[in-house]
Amino acid sequence: MKVSNSLWKEELAGKMPDDLSREIDIFETQIGLRKQGKVEERLFAETRLRRGVYGQRYDNGQRHDGKKVQRLIYPAENPTKGPHTLWNAPGMQRIKIPYGGLNARQLEVLADLAEEYSDGIAHITTRQDVQLHFVHIEDTPTLMRRLASAGITTREACGNSVRNVTACPYAGVCPDEAFDVTPYARALSRFLLGHPDCQDFGRKFKPAFSGCHQHACGLVSMHDLGVVAETRVVDGQERRGLKLYVGGGLGSVPYQAKLFDEFLAPEELLPMTQAIARVFARLGEKKNRNRARIKFLVHELGIEKFKELVLEERKILPHDTRWTEYVAEAMKEAEQPLKQSEAMPEGGSDAFQKWLKTNIRPQRQDGYVVATVTLPLGDVTPTQLRALADIARRFTRETIRTTVEQNFVIRWASQSDLPELFAALDAAGLGQPGAGSIVDIVACPGTDTCKLGISSSRGLAAELRTRLAEKSLALDEAIQNLHIKISGCFNSCGQHHVADLGFYGVSRKVSGYAVPHFQVVLGGEWTHNAGSYGLPMMAIPSKNIPAVVERISERYVMDRQKGESFQDFIKRIGKAEVRKLLDDLARVPTDQEGRFYFSDWGDPREYSIDDIGVGECAGEVVSSIEFDLAAAEREVFEAQLMLERGEVQSAGRTAYGSMLHAAKALVKTEHWDVRDEAEEVVLEFRKRFYDTEKFFDPFAGGKFAQYLFVAHQKAGLPYSAETAHHLVEEAQLFIEASHSCYNRMSPQAKSAVKV
């Protein structure tokens, strides 16, 4: 039986830090004021976001698993309903897990909360957080108190704040690391939480730590602040240092982080980060949220000017004893094994041997290993969380961490315990093999619960995982370790930019009906801390994506050269060849067979095609805008090919031209005689589609229109390889937004441009 919130408040009084208790009390009061309509939603939204409380979608009452849920929304989605809509509005609660570290007690508390307040699922995110969905906002203060009593906070899990400080889950036990970054990640997380210099950002700020350069466990290159462990021999002695990066980020247009300091003294990490935060808060964009991340500030100022400003800020910072105290305290919390290790017994079942091959990683400490607990779609049940807590106590000193691939790892497992460890995991349904392999697919929530979701990323991930798992034994060794990552929209929460095979959701109109699609993204590099970013090359109907994976992987196995990586293979054959390989998969049949394409993976609902007519020439009446948008897509793909050939200037000009082409297509729906001059196209587009907000996406607003305006403003200036790459990405997003704008237009507006 669920205990009332008031009883929990009494029970937990004095069992959590005073400052955190006070903050939760204040939040509870703010909820009451919002309920009475005494706090406007705009202010309350940032308040709840800073406590990790999100609104979520319900996709018209259908979840990816087919379970029916009531259609309920936060008032921000429909403000005309008034403040009382809030109290029937389950949302999502994000829970911060610094560097992914958890103990058994915390796992049990998460299990209880998932069971009592959520839909019976705890979801591990790509930034090592935990999310609970379908949580009522009136329950969130109690949920926060119960977490706080176990040493967990939701503070600044969302909002314009410093988000979770992530770190390599193998830090401290990895054979390839320079040294353990865990104490520094722990200290930085503690120092920045609620820090007054971090309360006035225009957008979020994400830090990440890695113990080495070559692996992907920390993904520092795609973060606002990235820290990599380094050692150097100075005057005959080995010294520690930190390679510091700033200005990375994925999102709709990804930016690689820039090197800020080659070898920062560890004692300077906290004050230097504070100085960076102050510069970001002072100079970062505030009004235009689409350009409010630190990556844009670093890009606009240039890394040298940005560094100069930060170093000036560092000089004037008043001394803070916490800079060194927090690190020193964190250093004392070193992990230890539970028992002496002995040799692993020989033999074991086929299932155990398969798990041993993919889910075990040797530690730098002899006799001990890290065991990965694979979580399909990042989901874990309360029963499994409790079993994992028992396992952590039985085999380790409760050394559990979450990973950026949405899994758990159990550190300090003795080799001699592996058969029993596997048996315990398997009994809890946590013994699946394939960690880090092609079947270990990463996906964001997508259309299941995210308001921005366009296509079902989780539905597709589940389908791909099932198909790949069925034939895993037959998969060639060359593709076993490829990474597939899926996002439900362009925002890259599923990290599609850094995958071998990346996909993000888009929509297309076919025969007048919306059909779920995914853009295919190739060229990303997962290793070297997300070493390079891929580019979208073509949109494929969602139902054909499994065939895309099959064709590309088979072609790689058949045609690769000895020792050739997947990235090198794609670069060698070229994207034009890949596009030709996939071209027929981009088409949707218009006959009865086409019904298959009008629903998404994991969703039984289907759009009707009964009323589709066939023209006299066995073809449809197609508007010129559809031809023009297709031409714009062709042009942006040609810009990609130019980038491949190193034709940077041509690539930039062609990408800019594709945006003009798409903008002109929209303008022609209202002004048929618009001329080809860029100035007139941009002027008419701004007047007719930007100023009127017709182009505005329900969630991104006029963000993508700004890409055109900036590109037009800079037309004629030389491009670098980086700026041309960004422009190609932006052009693709502008064209996607043009498709969406056209899809929203009235039939009368569309009929005005039939050919």
C-alpha cells in the first residue's frame, strides 16, 4: 500500500541534508502556489525543470509496448486549460547520478520509487542518469525526499544549469587509463551543484571525464566541458595533469570540443571550471535559446579569445578552500574488493561462455573484472534493481555504475565468482550477452514519451535488436562491434552523430499521408571519445531501416579490405555508392502493399490509404514544392560528396544554395513570381514565413530559419572544413523544417502550386 506524502515527510525529517530538505520544502510550496494559479507557468516551468521534473507526451494514449495510458498533459502544452490540468499530468522525473556511481541501498530506493510512482520501469540514459516516467508532479517532493535520504539528488538534472557530471564507468580499474578521474568528477559535481556562478546560463552545461584518449567511455569531445587524464615526466618524476576541452556538443548541429589546456594542474580544475562558467553566464546568448550553448560562444569568439577571457576571470576569482578540499576528500573514497580473487573455474554452459566473451572486461588489478549488465533499451524493472542490489552486496563492495550506453557495470568482481555471478544475473533476467556489440543498440525515448519525438526510436531499436540477436551467431566478426544509435528527432539524444550506423526520426508525406522516416547518418566515430561526427545522407521509411542495416553491413563484410574499419570503408567507397545501394529503399509503394509503411515500429495504429486515387497516367498530381524540396535534398547531398573530396568551398556554397532552393519553394506557394536572387528569396521568406511564424516548428520555433539567415549573411566569406561541415548539417535541418512546414500547410495553399 502506498504511504501518503505527508507521512513520508514526517518519516524522513532529519534524514537528509538540511539545505536539500529546505529546497524540497520550497519546491512543494511552489507546486501549491502553481495549483492555485498564483505562479505563472513560465516561471514554474524553470523551477520544476531545475528539480528534474519534465512534462512528457503520451502519443495519443499508446505506448511502444501497446499498453494504453490516459492522455494527460502539462499545462505548458495547453495553457488554456488552466492550472488544474497540472494535477492529472504525469511527467518524467530525471535523477542525477554523478559519474554513474550507485550503491545497493540507492538501487533499492530507485526500485521502490519506480514501483510506487512510475510505470514500473527505471530508464538509464545516455548521460548515466536515471529517469522515471508517468510520475505525478504532486508526488515529486516525496520522491525527492526519499532519494535525498539515500544520498541522491534531482537538483539541476534539467533546466539551464550544470547537468550530470559524467565519467568513464571503468575509471580506476581500466588498464589503459592514465589515472583514476573519479575523484575529480565527484569533486566537480559537488562543487558546481547549486553554485551561484552557475545559475544564470542561457542553456544547459554538460561536463564529462575520461581516463584516456582512445576509448569512447567518456565521450569528452561532444561535451561542453571535457576532461582527459594525462601524465608527463617532469624533472624525472611522473606528474598528473588534465587535458581540458570546451565547446563540444551534439544537438541538431554537432560541434567538436576545442582544446583549452594541454596539461592543466589538477588543483586548477575546480577554479578554472568556475571561471569558464562565469564567462559563459556573462557572455553566452540568453534571448535566442537556439544559440545559447557554450559551443556557439566558443565558435564565435574563437578558442584563443575565449581562453584569454577565462584566464582573466580566473585571476580575479576570490580564493575558495573547496577547490582543493573537495578533491582531497574525494581521493579518500577509494574502492576495494570484497574478497581475494582466485582463478576462474574452467568450463560452463554455452550461455555463460557467450556472456563471458562480450560482457567481461579485465581490470588493471589482477584477478578482477568488470561485468556489464546489458539493459535492452536502457530499461530495468524494480525486481531487477533489487536483485542487482543483492548481487552487488554478495560479490562486491557495492561498486555499481551506469554507462553512457544505457547499461550497468559491476566493478571488482572476482574472476573466481564469475560462474555464480552470471547465474545470479541470469536468474534476474539480467544475463543477456552482447554488451558493446551491434545488438547493444542505444535509443532515446522518441515518440514513446518525448514531446519532440518524430519517429519511434525505441520501437525501431527493439526490432533491430530482435533481428540481430536471432542471427548473432551468423554475424561476421567484422560487424559484431559496430555501434547503432537511434534518435527520435534531430536533437541527437540517442547520439546518432557518433555511431557507425546512426538514425534520427523525420517525417515525409507520401500520397498525402504522413509516413515515419529516419535519416541515415554515416561517418561517425565512437572511439577516441567520439572522435568524429557523421552527416545525414538520405531519408528512408522507418519500416525499411532494418533492410538498410542488413545491406550496409553485408556490403562491408563482402567488400572491406583487410583490417579496414567501417569508417574507412564508408570513406573509401563514398556516400554516392552507399546512396545507390539504398536508393530503392527510400520509395514507398502506393498500392495495397504500401499500407505496411503507414505505421511505425511498435505501434499498431495505421494510417488509412483507402482514399488514395490514381491519376490518368498512373501517377499522382505532384506540386512543384515537392519537386523543389527533393531538389534541395539532392543539392545538400551533393555538398556532402564535395566535402568527401575535400572541395570545401564548393560544399559550403552548395549547402547554402540548397537552403535557398528550399526557401524559394515555400515562398512560391504565396508569391509565384519570386526571382532567383538570393536577397529577394531571403527577404520574401522572412516576410512570409518567419515574421508570420508559419515556418516555426512547434518545439524548435524559428531555430532552423536562423540557419538560412546566418548563411546568407556570411555568403561570400571563405569556408573552413569545420564551418562547411556545420553548414551542410544546418542545410539538412532547414530542408527538414521546410518539409514539416509544407506538411502543415492547408490544402488550398498546396493546390495553388500544382503542376
